[in-house]
Amino acid sequence: MRIFVIGAGQVGSTIVEALHHDHAILVLDTEGHRLTAIANRYDVATYEGDGTSQHDLAAAGIKDVDLVIACTSRDEVNLVAGMFARREAPRATTVIRTSNLEYVDLWRAGQLDVDFVVCSELETAHAISRIIGVPAARQTDVFAEGQVQIVEFDVQEGASGDVVGIPLRDAKAPRDSKVAAIIRGSEMLLPGGEDVIRPGDRIVVIGSPQAAKEWGALLSPGEATVRDVVIFGGGRVGATIASVLLSQGIGVRVVEASKERALQVAEALPDARVYNATGIDDDFLERERIGKTQAAIFAMRDDAKNLYAASLAEVHGVPFTIGIAHEAVSVAAFEHAGIDVSVNPRAVTAEEIIRFAHDPRTQQVALLEGNRYEVLDVTTRDTSRYVGSRFRDMPIHGALIGAIVRNGTAIFPHGDDVLQSGDRVIVFTESADAPRVVEAL
Amino acid sequence: MPQGAARRIGPRRRLVVDLAATANLIGTLGKYLGVAALFPAAVALWYREPVWPFLLAGAITSGVGLILERASARSAGHVGVREGFLVVSLTMLLTAGFASLPYLFAGGEQLDHPLDAYLEGMSGFSTTGASVVTDYEGLSKSILMWRQFTQWLGGMGIIVLAVAILPRLRVGGRQMMESELPGPEVAGLPERIRETARMLWTLYVALTLLATLALASLGWLGIDERMTEYQALAHAFSTIPTGGFSTEPDSMAGFSPETQWIVALFMLLGGVNFMLLYRGLVRRRARLLARDEELRLYLALGLVASIAVTVQVWGYGIASGETAIRDGTFQAISVLTTTGYATADFALWPMLLLLTLFGLMFLGGSAGSTTGSVKIVRHLLVGKVLRRELDQTVSPEVVLPIRLNGSPVDERTLRAIAAFILLYIGFWVVGSAVIGIDSAISNVDLGTLDVMAVSASALGNGGPGFGITGPLASFAPLGDVSKVTMILLMWVGRLEIVPVVVLLTRNYWRR
């Protein structure tokens, strides 16, 4: 595949790093030195030019590519580049990066003529919600903009008898969820109604965020669900994290140093409690009992501030800290200093684009159990032979439909629901069967 | 410096308000206002009563308006924000004067004193409903209808009507209209003001017609013998603008229970925000109505007040059964919406009931309705501000925007509301003091609560007070100073204080 990458910054170079082995890549940027740096490390073609110039894009050879990724740090450049790419190379798939949630909404509503929009803030927020969203989870992946979660659990001794030790058809499983797989030792099975979950197993569950949380509570009754977090920094990253966590029913407090911005955040998020204070104000942390929160997220613009504020929060007794590391090198520094988890927004953005690049039709591919099983997110074609058939009538060929997304809303189908053309289907399948499943749909 | 420059600067101008522009606009308004006298003139013609008092009053008003307009036309500039306050305030005073002319010409003995006639005029146009009339038999049908009609004109407002009709007010009318429309400017007016004004008046006229029809049909069906077409129109004119004048000495008491229930319902409707009502009913967006915080609180308070008064009326043995429920509900809604109708002489009720009604005088209806007093939305927002204060006492850093129906309310609006409430209380206290002192000097028999109620009732455009100024009595026995005070309170109260008080500041005139 020929890939055209616009922007050779942190996101661009991460994408190049992941894709340069298997694909022919051309990188365009206005800064010559960045291109030199990238060309010295990877075997890619470069072109010095402007992403907003139709002439430059044409001269660089955008006509012949299969995939265009516009991932500069500026939204406007990415939007214009995406627009020109659509004109110059109508058959190429276009991906743009944005930091504005409004563009994501526009794209979902079909108002933005690109194939995929990745928002750094949203990806960061999803990454964080994966970390604190579900207790006892080994790994969580979100699909359909967070409406569908695929979670891998360790089943512990003392797990609730409602779901463990009895056949699945009798289990009182949370609503809107399905057990996609049971992993026992080296064996993995797609379970039927007569199969039983046992302590010591690992299971994969597909379901709504609420159902995932309920599963967590059922499988490890001792572990606390995160119900209350404090976010330091109410900028775009912090506000997006806050809104994603609020949508999952987690109580959020936001600490923002700028008075104006604090008011904006408070107005935009009625359910969050917003403070106009700095994260390094000892009196404030004491007065508001910040130390009693379950987790704190440091999303200020300055990595150094995040680091210090996190340390101070730990002094106050915060048990779990998550730092947003804007610079790649900060991830190591944060971990060294004892911050529990670090998230680099550019890295998660790049990861999301890379996932998409692997197969544009599957919007997200989660790899579970060391590549043996895959979760596919496929849009059904009119020609699929399963369109119009009921779910209970579909044969199980080592695949399980966990959820469908119809008109932007996730549905967790029951036996009598009917698959329609244009549905986005989230399928759990063995890697070996994946191409066949994609083909069938 | 070049020689001519200093000369061009000219002398210092001390007055920054464009009086000519103000006079010019008031003149235009007066010119058209005079036409309103044609309606009672037609009524007079129908009942074979003298027509000349109305024609003369109309001619004087239009004539003065025309002269004012012509005289100031040459030097008149643009009517800006400053001039707007003056126009709104003075128009109210002049309109009351216009209303009083027919009383002077044909009101007989009880209205021929200029102060009494002016009080009656101001009471009408401010939709207060406080009256000096004692002998209703002595007034002609056309004069009585004129009283009702002034309330109807004043209810939705002369300026709002002018904005809807006069092309001239398309520019600069917004702020004047906002001054005249009751309630704080929480959301601003969403549409173009001309459309808003037309929408308000359309709904207003439609509701009035509906009320007339509902009442008249009670008469036609023989349910209420006294409810003639004349009475139906007269009372619709007074119910929808929550005025309170009646053509009968015993207010609504003489009408049938069905009539009283229907009037209560329309009073309640008059207290709803008309813009909200328009969007909810005409544009079929019922969810807006169901979700509106102010409307919900208004209806809840209406219900609680009705129950509280009913329980006491029943408990004290004043009435029982359906009569108790009807009397309780009617009086509670009448006072809450600052209408001032009565189905029972509540001036004779025991102290606890009087205190309940007295408390209701300070509530009012919704913003953008025809009611007076403080308005529900202000109470609602002040309550929210107080809750925020308590929260911030514990957590000083917490940022809590005040929301109304989900959207944040500007801090300036909240300050303006706090200022309004303080001014309102101030005017009420000073008004009470003046009326109290005057009553003591001129030997008028008013108790402490009566004095406070008269002041609150005038300021809130409610109407009747307690004691000798009760709903079935009249304000005629009050001293002249008290009457002047009442006029001022009604004037200030109808315009919601600020547009008038701002005229008293030095900055308004000088810089």
C-alpha cells in the first residue's frame, strides 16, 4: 500500500515507524530538518511542501496513493489537506487528525468528507477510561466511540456465584453483554449455553461500559470500582477526559488554574465539580481532601508541572496517579518518579491511525491473546448474505457478533434482531478466520 | 496647534441626554395613543351615553403628541439607550394622564378630583387594579369599560405594542421593550424585536378573545345570568393583563362559581411567560413548557398557595366544601399573579390568612408575563445564588456557574437581580413609612399590616390591600400624600424600578 503522510512531527514519525516495513511511505512537511531526521531513520520518501497547497500535494504525487494521513498539529491544515486529497486522489482513503471534538461529531454525522477522524484528546480520554474504567480487567478495548467495550477479565476465587460455576444459559449476566471467549490454560473456546466459567479462567466480555463495570464487580468483589477522580488541568485534554469519564458514571472533579477557563469548563460540564486553583496549592489539596480521591489525572500543559503535582498528590495520599506526558521522553521520567501510568496523547493518536491503516474497513482492530483472536469492527455491505437474517439463525463459524452500531448507537443484539445493511458489526473471531468473516459480511 | 482647532472643540456640553429626541418619540407615541379613545367612544355610542369625553381625551392626547413631535422634529437626534429610559418612564406617566382625562370629564363626583382621577389612570395602565371608586352605579358603562380597557392596553405594554406596529421603533426599540417587559433579561430576546413584539401581542389578543368567549358562553348557556357579553369582555380585559378592576362593586363575588373558576384559570395563564407560552402552544413545543424551571416553580407555588389558603379558610370556618376550595384557590392565585380580584372580602379574614396573602404579594408570576411584583425567576435565581454562597463558604475555590434551564446565567444578570430585589425592598419600606405616617397624621384607619400591604400591593401592581383598602372597598379615604406615594410606587413597580431610578443618577444626565 502506498501511504501519504502529511506532517512529520511526533505523530507522523510514530506512524512511519510502525508502517514503513510493509508499506511505501511518502512524508510531506514544511520543515526540511524534520524530513531529514525521518529519512535518516526510515526508508521513506520525503517532500518538502505545504499540506494546504494543492500544488505541493499534486507535485508530491498524491494522485497515486492508497491512503492519505493528515496528522500535523494544526486542525486547519489537516482539514484542508484532507479536502484536497479527496479531490486529487478520489480513490484514496483519507484520515485526518484533529484536536477539536466538533470535527469528530461532524464526521460522525456524515458532514465531513473523510474516511476517518482521529482526535488526540478523545483517544487520550479513551486510553484513560480503559485504565480506570473497569476493575479486575487485564485489558480493555473500546469500540464505537466508547459505546462498546471488550474486556478481558481474570476470574478469581470468590467471584459471584451468579455467573461462575453454573452453565452460561443459567447465569445472571449483566444486561447488554456477552461472554465472547473463555480461556482455560492454553485452551480457548467460544462458549455456548452449556459452558461454565470457573475460577482461574480468563474470560473475554463484549458489552456496554456499564455492563463491563458490573462484570468487574461480579468477578472480583473485593476490588473497588473507581467512582471518583480528580483531574488537574481543565484544558482541552482535561475537559475531554472529564466528559468521557462523566459519561461512564464516574464522579469528576476538575482543578484548573485559569479563572476564565475554569468557568468555561464548569459551564460546559454541569456534572463535574470545577475548582479554580492550582494543583500545587497545598492548602487547597488539604481543604478539599484531594488525598481521599481514588485516582488523580494530571492533564496540565506542562509535563514538569504534571510531575510535581502528581508527586504532591501522592504525598497527600492519592493512591493512583495517571500523568499525561506530552513529550515522549516524559513517559520514562514519569514512571521513574513513581507516577502509576503515563499516557502520551500523540502516541495514542498514532496508534489509532496505525490500527486504521492496517485495514481501513475495520475501524478498529484489537488484538487479544497474542494475536490468536481478533475483534473486528466491520461495516456490512448490501451484498452480504447475512443481511436480513436474524441473529439466532446465523451459523457460528468460530465468530461471535458482540454488538452492532446502527446510526451511531450501539445495540447489543438478541436472537430475534435482524442484521441490516450498513450496520457496523463488532465481531470476535479467531485470527485465522478473520478474513473469512470480513468477506462474509 | 493650528488656529481653528481650539475653536472647533466648542463649549462644554453639560447635558448628554437628547431631550428633543425623547420628546419627539413620546410625541409620536402620544399621537397614536389618542386613537385608543375611539374604543370607549364606540361603547358610549352603543349604550347611548355621552361620546364627547372620550373624543376630547383622544383629541387632547393626539394633539399634544402631534405638537410635541412637530416642535422637536428639527433638533431630534437618535434615540439611544439613555433616551430609552426616559421615554419609557415618561410615557408611563403621560399615559396615566391620558387615562385620567375621561374620568375628569365624565367620572362624576367620585373621580373629579385630579389626584383621584390620575390614581385611577395609573392604577389602570400599570395593571394594579387599586381603585378610588366606591359607587359603581354612578359610573356609565363606557367609563367602566374604559377603566378595564386601560388595564388591557397597559398589560402587554404600550411600547411593546408600538414596536410591533410603528416602523420607527425598529431601531433602538429593543432596550425600551426590555425595560417595559416584566422580568430580568436572562436570555435576551431571541428573535428580532418586531417579531417578538408581534408574537406577544398576537398571543395576548388571542388569549383575551378566548377568555371573553369562555366567559360569554357561561352567560349564553345560562350558567351565570350576570355574565353578559359586556361583562365578559370587561373582565377578560382585566383578567389576562392580571389587572383587577371590575365593573362590579363586589369584584368577582357576585358571579357564579363556574365563572370564578374560569377567571382563576385565566389569571394563572396571565402569569405564564408569554414567549414561552407562544413557543409551547403555537409552535407545539410542549417539552419547552414541561422543562421550564420557572414555570414549574410558578405552578408549584400556585398549588401550595392555593392549598395553604384553602386549608385556613376551611379551618377557620369561613367557608367549607367546594366554596372553601374555590375561595382559597381564587384568592391565592389572584394575589400571587398580582391581579387583585376577590370572591370573598379577604380584608375581614383572620391575621394568619392575611399574612399568607401578604407573603404571596412578593412573589408575582413569571418573567415575560403580565404580572407585577418580584417575579418567580428572580426568586429562583436568588435561591440558587444563596445555595452557591453556602457551597463556596466550605470550598472557596469551587467554580459554580448558575444555570437556568441548563444554560449558564451571566454574573451581571445575577447582580442586577440582587440589586433589583434590594431596590424593591427599599421602595416598599419607604412607601410603607410614608403611607403610615400620612395615615397617622390624617387620621386614616390603617393598621401596621394594612400599611405594609398597601405599599407592597401598589409596588407589586397587585391592587387591593387589607383593612379599609380591602378588595371590596376603595382607596378614596386615603390622604393625598398616600395617594401620591401609591402613584409613584405603581409607576416604579410597573417598570421594574431600574429604568426610573437610573434617571435619578448624576451620571445619567452628565456623562
